[in-house]
Amino acid sequence: MPLTGPIYGNPVELERRTIMKKSLLVAITMLATLSVANAATITPAVCNKETIPCVIISGTIAKQDAEKFKAFAFPSGQFFVYLQSDGGDLQSGLEIAKVISDKHLETVVADGATCASVCGIIWLAGSTRWIWSSARVGFHSARYS
């Protein structure tokens, strides 16, 4: 009989967390091999006291970043995309926004973070949009050719 209770936890929940952590390590390794100079960092993580999976997008968004973002296997259920970027490639940002919209992901601009230009469009794509009081989201006109 497995041990349960507040000290040991629910065995099913512990197994689920172990699988999730191993999956995230594999995803981090895969994404690390796809990194390109001057591209955004797209990092899988577990947020909200290690209970909700998330991805953190930080840095300038480059043409390759949409493909890196699409390659991530998003689990079903609640999922956050944390944003910190001054913008970058419009086409790539729009593709990331479409994935976020299609998969009903939630977007977050956290404490002290800035999300400007195409990053702001990505933030708007979230099924639920979160912003801390000290965070900044900025917009401007864009050209697409």
C-alpha cells in the first residue's frame, strides 16, 4: 500500500509531476539546440509554485522564433506564456500570437517586465491576459512587406 498524506503526497500527483519535470528537461535540451544568435530565448518552465507549465519568451523576436515556439509540445489545460521583449520580427510574432490564440494559452507580463511592439500583439492573443502593475506593454504602428 503506497504512503499518502500531507508528508508523502498523492502518488498519482507525484508521478505526474515527475513526468512533467522530465518532459520539460527534454524540451529545454531540444530548444537549447535550436538557439540562434540575436533570437529570443524561449524557455519552458513550471510556474505558479511548480503547478502550472509555462514558457518564457525574452529578448528580441527573430524570424526563427516562431518555429522554435511551434516546436514546443503544449500540454492541455491551463498554460502561461510569460513575455519580456522589446519586439522584433513582425511575421514571427504574428505566428506566435496565432499559436497562442489557437491553443487558448494565457499571456503574462510580469513584475517589472516590458512587452513592446510585436510582443504587445502576442500578449493580446492570450485567452486571458495578465499584467502586473509595474509591467509595461507598448504599441506602435508597424510595416509589413
